[in-house]
Amino acid sequence: MATTRSRTRNQEVTRSRNGGEETVRTRARSDGVTRERLIELLNEDLQREYQAVIAYVVYSQVLKGAQYMTIAKELELHAGEELAHAIKISRHIDYLGGMPAVTPKPVKTSERAEDMLRFDLEAENMTVREYRERLLQCESQGLYAIAEDIREILVQEQEHQIDLATALGKDVVDAAAPEELV
Ligand SMILES: [Fe+2]
Ligand SMILES: [Fe+2]
């Protein structure tokens, strides 16, 4: 019996021959990423963390208007939390044998406070979606320590969503990507 294993970007295919018969098993994207792909995806998460650090550092200082002073203080706290996330994700990339990324995803800028808060909320929505996926991918590979850290990070990202949605006067459920709740 011969077994060959080949890997593609989003799926792992295992072929086994038994008495001339060949079976092909393809794992779904969410639980079948290769280690190389997982490193790539974690590096994108890391780039989003850098993006968040920069956005929160800048926005917390340039937000103007009495009604935004409370959220400006919250954004300062977010900046520190995002930095801690970046360090954790970098540690796991290194553990997996990858090299942590050194560049952030692009940071949007605006003169308007409402725009800045909306940019942050959109970024947090994306971050939550991606970490939910990453959690499943790590668990499916038996990477429980990484999954545990991502679970803790997710709790904070969802708090960030709530802070931003509240500051924008939006319903939190609507603001936090309702399709995720279906
Ligand atoms: Fe984060
Ligand atoms: Fe966040």
C-alpha cells in the first residue's frame, strides 16, 4: 500500500492506493490548511494588528469634539491591546517556523471623527471574521495553544466592536457583521 500526499493552497489531498483502487480525501478550507498557508494567514492577521495599532494611536489623538473624548480614551486602550495581540501572533508565527511580517495593512485617514470610528469598526469586523476562521483552522490541526490565544484575542476584538458601534450610535449586532450570526 502506497500513500502519497500533496498540498495545495487551500486544501490538502491525501491519496491512498489499495489493491489498485485510489481514494482521494479533500478537507474543507476551514480545517484543511497547510502549515505554510496557516503561517501566511497569521501574517495577514499580524498585519491587521499593526494596522490597528497605528489607527488607534493616531485616531485617539486627533479625534476632536467633546462627545468623542470618552471614546478617544478607549481608543488609547485599544492601541495597547492590539500591540499585545501583535506580539502573541508573532510568537506563534515564529513557533510554526515562519517569519513575522513587518508591514501593516494600509491605514485609512480622514478629518472627520465619524469616518475614523467607522474605519475602525469595519476593520474590527474583518478581524473578528478572520480570527473565527483561524480558530477553527488551528483547532483542526491540534494547535490548541494558538487556538486558545486567538480565543482570548477574539474576546477583546469583540469588545472593540462594541465600543466603536456604541460610539457611532449603532446597534452592536447590526454593526458587527450580522451575516456572522445566521
Ligand atoms: Fe487585535
Ligand atoms: Fe481590535
